[in-house]
Amino acid sequence: MQQKLWINGKFEESQAYKSLKSPYSHEVFADIAQASAEDVKKAIDAAESAAKEMRSLPAYKRAEILERVVELLKEKRTECAKIIAREAAKPLKAALTEVDRTILTYQFASQEARKINGETIPMDGAPGGEGRVAYTVREPLGVIGAITPFNFPMNLVAHKVGPAIAAGNAVVLKPASQTPLSSYKIAELFAEAGLPSGALNIVTGSGSTVGDVLISDDRVAMITFTGSPEVGKSIRENAGLKRVTLELGSNSAVVIDENTDVRKIVPRIVAGAFNFQGQVCISVQRIFVHEAVFSTFVENFVEEAKKLKLGDPLDETTDVSALISQADVDRAQSWIDEAVKNGAELALGGKSTEGVLHPTVLLNVDLSEKISCEEAFAPVVHINSFKDFDTALHSVNDSKYGLQAGVFTNDLPKAFHAANTLHVGGVMINDFPTFRVDHMPYGGVKQSGTGREGIKYAIEEMTELKLVSFHLN
């Protein structure tokens, strides 16, 4: 299969193609177009032209296009899930869940398209404001450059494309090199749904080639990026006056206080740690457990993790499959080995089989270890004990990241104290940090990023405020 570029509502040839391999079977199943700088400029040309049409397209028509995409996704749910499973090695049941969330994300976008509004301003609140009526409106920015990662190749695209279209923008999308087919499928569905040609363009290829053009071209009004902090920093430093939103890395933590029913919460935390091989920005990586329930929690957690089935992502019973690349397996393995060498206890896993890193549980890891302070993005957690609740909160905050954190406690004052103390973008009380629904504000602090996703909040990022004032003579 040869996958061409999607520019101005149709497939376009590229001068170069690159083989796409399954992370699990390593079979080549597609040849993906590699965009040149000229290809990217052509996509921006198309988006610039379409942005004028999108700006004048009534809100109800934008909403109807998004609604038709929702219906098409429902019809092609299984097909889309199999694309995700094949290109990302995401277990099929997790891929189906992702498609369901993608459907919901576009539903939220269609709803929000009808609700973009401003406010009236009481101009006479200041001297000289008498005899004036003023109001604000939100207008689309124009061309949005979107760069997405491999781990949620449909839903994270929806979190950028959905609000951009809802707000009346046009998009040039650069999906992750390992997971481009999901995006091309979405482009086809939008075309079928009646989106104006050029309002969504897909350019695949080198991140430096595509990204450099998107960042340097003055016609691109905004870059929305999900990926590594290193790339995020580079975008921020080189984007000039472009608006930029960044959703970057994390090493999400959960604190489990004394008197918590650990048996009840263990299955959920195991899911938060090992779903999609831990390749989730808010995957549980650090677990801090009160010493009173530490032994019980560890015993139950390890037993629950042992139940996970490893194997082919297209097998409906698989829980954990291959990491996105062998390099990621090697990196995570080295971090595990280093932690064990320096005194951590290996309670489970610590090995890999044909690209599948076994779910790994480490105990009492020094917090300076890479497996604690860096983003693992692998099926690895460490569990440490604590005596004092504030000490645990300090351990959570002692990180360069700050995306989301979870706290389990039956003590209401402690819950509010944790909510006030934790320096993260989202605090989940009596839940794991992996919790996300697609309309909530989502984003981080510190090196976890800037700006917020969640359809309503992303629309605010993708529009600009205009004041209109009438002087009534």
C-alpha cells in the first residue's frame, strides 16, 4: 500500500516514500509519503485559501460537518481501531476505546461550534465611557499547524482538528511518523462529510522538514504540539509571535493515604500504569503508599499485574503488546537495570520478549533515578512508602513535570490540602492521574507544557478576541 499526501482535498504524490513497519510483527504494511519543504508550503497555500472560506462558514454548517464525521466514525469503528492497532501496536480493545473517545471528542466539537460567543462590556464603568455600547466576538486565527504523537493517533488528532474546525480555522496536520494512517483516514472522512477542500491537509515525513516549515511560515498563526519537552522547547523558541500550545511529558504520580481500601483501587491503578504499555502522557509511573498499607498494596498490585496478557495487538484478549520501537525497549530496560543496581527491589517483570517489555514493578526506588524523575513511557511503575502525607506531596512536586496527579484519601481536609499543594495541571481526588474525559481542561505546568486542550478550552486558544464599540451620538 502506498500512502500519498493529502493536500487541498485530494491525495498528492510525493517524491519520496518510507516503509512503515508494525512495531509488533515488524512486517512492512505501507509506504508513507515523505513531504518535502515545497509539499508543506503547498499544504499551507491550500490551508490559507480554505481559511477564508472557513471564516465565513456559518457555525451550524461547521457543526453539521463535525456531526457527519461522528456518524462516519461510528460506521467505521472497527476498521479505524484495526488501523490504530496495526500501526501503533495498541491492543485492539484499547484501540476500540480510543475510537469511541474520538467519536465523543468530535461530538463535543460539534456542540461547541454552536456556542462560541463573546460578552457585552459596560463601557460606562469608566469616565468617558458614557453613551457607548461594546461587545466582544471570537474570531478564528486562520491556519493552524498541528503536530501529533503516536500514542493516541486518532483522539489526539481530534483534540486539535476538532476545535480548529469548530472555530472556523484551516489545519495543516503533521502526524507521528509511526502512526500516519489514522490521520489519513480522518482526512477522508472529513472530505466525505463535506469539509471544504484545503481546510484539512495531511503532510507526513521528517519532523524537522515539516515542522521547520510550519514554524517559520508567517501564514501559520498557531502551532499546537503534543510530544517531547525537547521538541516543545525548540518550537517555543523558534515560533516567534505565533501562538503556541504545548502538551509535553510527565511522570505522573499517585498518593495513597492510610485507611484507603487498597484492594478496591488496585485494579484501576494497574490499568493506569499498564494500559497501552504505559505509553500515555498521564500513565501512572510513581506510586507513593502510606506505610500502614504498603505491604498489602504491593502484594495486591503485583498479583493484579500478573493477570495481564501479553501478545499480538490484534488479538482481542491482549492487554500489553510491543512498545513503539526497540530503542524504547532498550531505554526503559536500561533505566530498570540501573535502578535495581542502585538498590531498588524488582518485584515483577524487568525483562522483554520480542519487543514486548513485561509489566514491571520496582519497590523503594531512589527518586533521583531516571525511572522516577524522567518520563518512562513504558509499562514500568515504582512503589515507595511514606510516613507523612506532606512528605508524599513534596515527592510528587519534586519533579520537572506537572501534568496530572492522583490522591486517594478518606480525609477531606487532606484532600483539599493536596489539591492546594500539588503543582500540576490537574488533581484527581480518589482517582488515578490517568483519568481524562475529552471536554475537561487538560494540560500541564513546568515542563509538561503550556495552554490547555479540551474542546471548549482549545477553541479559546484557537481564536482571538475582538472588541467592537459603538459611540451613540
